[in-house]
Amino acid sequence: MLSMDFGFDLEDTYEPAVRQLKTEEEIQKYVVDESLDPVNRFVHILSKGEEIQKQSALSSAPNLLSHCEPKEKEGVLKELCRFVGSSGEDYHLLMAEQLPQLLRESVVSEHLFLKLVFPTVIQGLQSRNSTISQAWNNCLLEVLPFLPKEVLKSDILPIVRRNSDLRQTVQTRTFSCRLVSKMAEHYETSLIMQDLVPIIKHLCQDIEYEVRWNMGVSLVPIVASVDSKTTVNILLPELIELTNDEEKIVKFKALATLVDFVPYLDEESILSTVLPTVDRYIESTSLKHDPNIVEVSRVFGALCYHLGSHLTEDQKNYYLSFFRKLSTNGLTDSGSGSKTEKYRRDSTHFMPSNKTQESDMNVDCRQYAAFNFPAILRFCGTNDFSTQLERSLTSLATDPAVPVRRTLAVGFHEVVKYMSPRSVVLENTLYQLLSDDNVEIKSAVTKHLDIIIIYMYDSSISDVTRKSMQEKIAEAIIDCYEALRVSHDWRATANIIRHFCSIPNCFTDEITYRKIYPLVNEVVASHAARPIKEAACETLAWLVRSNRKFDQRTEMVSNLITNLSASQSSAQRLIFVELCRCFSKNFSRKFFKENLFEHVINLSTDKVVDVRLALSKFLPHIKSMLRLPVDSNLLRRLESAVRNLINQDYQNRQSSTVTSTIRHYLQLCDQQETIVETALDHVPRNEEDVIDQTKEDEERSIEMHHKQRRRKSLPKTSPLLTTSKPKVPSDFNGNKNTKNSTTSPTSHSNGSLHGGSASPLSPSIKSPVSHLNGSKSGNGHNSPATKKGSFRTHSSSGTFSPMAKNDHAEKKQNGAHDLRRASMPVNLPSETVQKKTATSKASAKK
């Protein structure tokens, strides 16, 4: 044997990894006496346990306190506060996070919290460790709503005054701004002016800009807690002064706060104070290359929304002209052609000059204009849209910067909703967004595609007078789907497929059948991701139901059954079960039982365990659709399928998880009760039955309309050419000879289970239980001949109906054509006829 020397010993290099077991001493460290009750165990771990045990005990403290007696709670809280006071940073952070939960869930009473826990909170606020003090600051802000007003005045107010002093750090004074704002919401209203307003004015005039802008932002909750006089005389002047601050961030934060002040101000204050301040900002930013224009454009939509009712027509036109400038800021129309033709739409940033900072500023300004467009539309009104905002909307939709177009696409559904019922004027903009080259814009506009289509084209909402662009919009939607599919964004792809459900109600049936249905059908039969195929199944079931043409509906269902249920691919058979589940939601029980029941039940003998597992999950719902005695044969077929599943599971010996799952759903199927209905008492029992009856009536009306149209299309024959039917000979009992008849009394022309009405599909789709009924249908099964002398009659499902004779007599007497659950015609047996003949002869002799 050839030996090779690699220069090192393999046995020494690759030693087997042996797990080192814990020693007895290490095990004893984590052992706790099992005889201890939960409270004593908690105290023992905090005093003598290891670090990991202490953290675990501290995390479970709220759960422990919720199960303790009041006396035990006091002992646990004492030990908890003693332990945290002498522990490190990690325990302080964990304790500060757990305490608010005790008050939110009422685990600890208010008295007990103030007596034992509140001193620990105050002590944590005074810690020199900034991380610990910040954690307890946040804890105090969360527990503040649960504290009594007396505690706020006696304990919290001194803390606010002390922290707002200029000798404190900036972080402490910033926290004081948040604390005083939170206190104002729960403080005594009559004492706010005396206790809190001086602190607020002091913080608004702080020497550090961080404190000033934090206090400016915190003024909004305070305004909601004070009267209008205090707001106008004290808070509003302080805020106006902040809008003139030397620091830009303070100015713009104050301007944003001024927007939220407007609902709390009276008309005079708005006209005399707020509007001049806003006009000054607009005039200052109207200068060329003013960097402040970005911040103004950020809040301009909210300003117009709140100030709209206080402006004159001239002021509104001035504000709208400023918005039109914002929507085209940095773009110029020079030379031949528009700006959208001059610059490619793929470019993320449009650079009018070599200054990158200026370019980014212009893009941000237009992006905020796109974000604020719905608010500006409400400010302008739909009547003036074509003259004031239509060009701006087109400019934003074709902007060379991707962020601008994406922002407009995200909020475009809000624009369409507000423009209703004149939303159809926006179809050009919709077409531009759907036809965009960037996938992000396509994904953004299709996120709410159903809302856009419904408000734009639904005749019950929109005034649709022209449908010339529906064909182009449909093609753009399909192109949009193809782009999303190629981008491998399965969430966006599944989302747009679900939104296809809104197309039948808004577009013509021809567009839906020729363009949308083939696309969704292809997705169902393809190898797409599972979420995409599930969305396609839901959409496809709705498309079939929404189609009002009987021929097209028949073709759709027939193709699905042919291509999926008998497919060689297990994935397609699996998706067929999902498709049947969707059809059961969108169609009546009668439709499902006549057209899909047999095909989905046949999958109980499938060789692939995933298919059988999916079927077992669906069986309880199938059983809930059955009604006895009409569906007794279907129930027997269902029970046979359950036995097949059990046998297949036993023979193949799958994993224990699959076996238990299948048996679990089969047990649920066994527990599902089957509703019993009589032939004459078919009354909706609940809301589900009412909905099902509505679906069944809709399907019947489509079928009847189709039959009437076919009857009208048939050529009329002349009465001279008609020939009378040959009379069928009768036997000696008076029964007609049926030897030459092509059908038996219990068979139907289309194999339907229900004798009163035909299947809503074409005759090519066979009855799911034709071989069980013994009927002669197109599947090759012959019906047994009716035995003479037998008085047994059959209902529409082939089962014995004791009411059949009375039903038939009543139907004959009333001249009715059929009943809702009609039984088959009755053949009188020969014995009965002989008895009647003998009785008549005896009466004649008498």
C-alpha cells in the first residue's frame, strides 16, 4: 500500500471534540432548593444566586407579583428595590424597563408604588452615570400619568425646577422640557399658569439651541391643556420669537410647531400673527438658491391645510403659485422639448449645475412638494384643479429624479380618492406612473392599485364618460406586472395580482377575459413562489365569478379542471386544492358540489403526501357544505376519501409529524356536523345561508340568460314541417314501455345531482357522483333499470325520499313545474294498479 507523508500527524491535528461536562461544584452553583415557594426562591436568587439567575429573576418579577398576595408583594418589592439600589448598570436598565408595566397592568397599587418604588425612581434620576439617569428619566415619563396630582406638585415640580436651572447639563435641561410637557397634560389646570408657565418661558430662552428647539417642539401638548387666553398672550409670542431664532434648526422646528398651533388659535390671532409670519418665510425663500426653501416646502402642505379657511382668494392664489414654484424648483425649460425629454428618467438626481449640494436641495424641495400634493389639492379644491395644479402634477409625475416620482406614486391613491367623482381626468398621470422605467415607481403605484382603479373607473363612484384609455391602462398594468415579476419582488408581485380583482367591476368583460384572465391563469399553472400562486388562485376565482358570460365561465372552469386536477405535476395538483378552496368562498355550495367536489375528492388517493395533506385540511370545510338527505351520496364519497387517506398514510408510513397532522384534520372532519334539510323546508338558517342563496340565484340567472339567448338564436321551424312524436306503447299495467328509452327516470341530461335545475356549466363537465347515483351520463356508467312493482322513489341525489309521492301529487295538482329540491317522477308499481282494478270491479258489481 502506498504511504504518503504530509509532514504532520493527522491524529494529533484533528482530535475529536469531546464535550466537557459540568463538574459537581459548578452544578451546585445553579441548584435551588425545590421546597422553597416562589417568593422565597426569588429572594434567595437575588441574594445568593449567580448573575444569569438574577437577571432572569428580575425579568420575571412582574409575573411573580401578579400571583402574590398583598403582604407578599410588599416583601418582594422591598427586596427588589434593595437589590437594584446596590447593583450595576445592567440591573438598573432592566428595573427601569419593568416598573412601568407594574402600573399599566395594575399589578401594584398606587399606594404601594409611592411607598416603596417611587424613592428608587427618584434616586435613579440623580445618578451620575448618564446611561442610568437616562433610563430612569424615561421610566418617570411613563409612570407620570399614574401618579396623583398631589405627588406631581409636591415631588415632580421641584425636580423640574431643579433640572431647568442653567447650571445643569444640556441633557438634564432637555429632559426637563419633556417632563414639563408631560406634566401639563395631567397637572391641575388652574395651577399651570402659576407653576409651569414660568419654567416654560425660561426654557424657551435658554442659552443652548438644543434646549430651545426641544422646548418649542414640546409646546403642542401644553397648548392642548391651557386656555386660549394663555396660549395667545404667553405661548404664542414665545413661539413667534423662536421662529426668528438665529439657529436654523430652531427656526424650522418652531415653524412646524406653529402649524399645530393653528387649531387652538382664534381668527384674530391667525390673521394678525400667524399669516404675517408665514408670508415672511415665503418671501424670504422666494429668493434664488435660498437653502431655507427645503424646510418651508416640508411644512407647506400642513400650513395650507390648516390656514385654508382663513385666506382670501388672492392669498390662496399666491400660495398656489408658490407651490407651483416648489414643484419645479431647479428645473428649467430651455431649448426645444420639455425637461422630461431632455433628461433621462433613470437619473436619480438631476444636476442643473456642478454644485451637488444645490442639486440635492432642489430634489428634496420637489420631493416634499410631491409629498404635500394631496394636502394642496384639498386646499385648492377639485374645481380649480385643471387651472391650478394639473401642470404641477404632470411635472412631478415625469420628474427626472426617482425620489420625486416615487413619493408621488406612494400618495397617488389619495389624490384619486379626493378627486372623485372626477378622478378619470387623472388617467394620463396614472398611465405615466405605470409606464415608468423604474421598478420602484411601479411597485409604489401598484401598492394601492385597487383603490385607484375603483375610484377612477367604477361607474357607481366615478363619472366615467369615456373609456378610451382603458385598453392602454390595462396594457400598462400587465407590463407593470411583468416588470415586478422579473425583479423577483414576490411581495409586490403578489400584491398586484390581488389587485386584479378590482378590474372586472371597472373594465369591460372583454378586457378582463382577453388580457387579465390568461395572465392569472398562467401564474396559477407556473412555478412561481407559493404566495404568488395563492394570490393568483384568489384572483382567478373572483375573475370567474365576475364574468357574466356563461360560455366564457364554462370554458374557464373546464380548463382549470382539465389542466390542474389530472396534471402530472404534484405542484399543480396541490395548487388545485387551493383553487378549490377559493372557489368554495366565491361560489355557492351547489356550484362546488356539482363541478369540483368529485375532482378534489379523487386526490385522496394521490401518491404525493403534500397533496393528501392539503386535501385533509380542506375536508372539514367540504363536509360543512353538505346537506342531508340530498347530499347523502356525497357524504358517503367523503367518508370513502377519509378511509383512503388513512390507508395511504398507513401504507406509506410517512413521518410522525405528517401522520399526526393528517389525522388531526381528519378528526376535525369527523367532528364537523352535517346539516339535515327536508325537501320542502329549505329556508336560510343564518347569514351564511343567505349569502349562499344569493350566489346560487346569481348563477341561476346567468344560466337562464344564456339559455334564453340560445333559444332566440335558434331558427324557427314551420308548423307544417313539424311531425308528431310516436306514441310510446304501454304494458298491461298501464306503465309506458321504456326499453327503447335512452334515459332512466333517475338520470339527468347533464349528470347533475339536483333534478330541479341543470348544472351552471356545460354538459361536458360531468356530475361528481354520477356513478354513485346509478344514472346514465357521459362518463360511461349505465343506470340500472327501474324494477316493476317497486314503490321506492328517488330524490334528486338518488336517495329514498318518503315525501316523493306526496310531492309529485301536489306538483301535479298545483301545476308547478318543479320544486326547489324536487324529487324524481314516480312510477306506480304493478301491484298497486292491480289492487285499484279489483276495487273498481267490486264497486261496479255492488
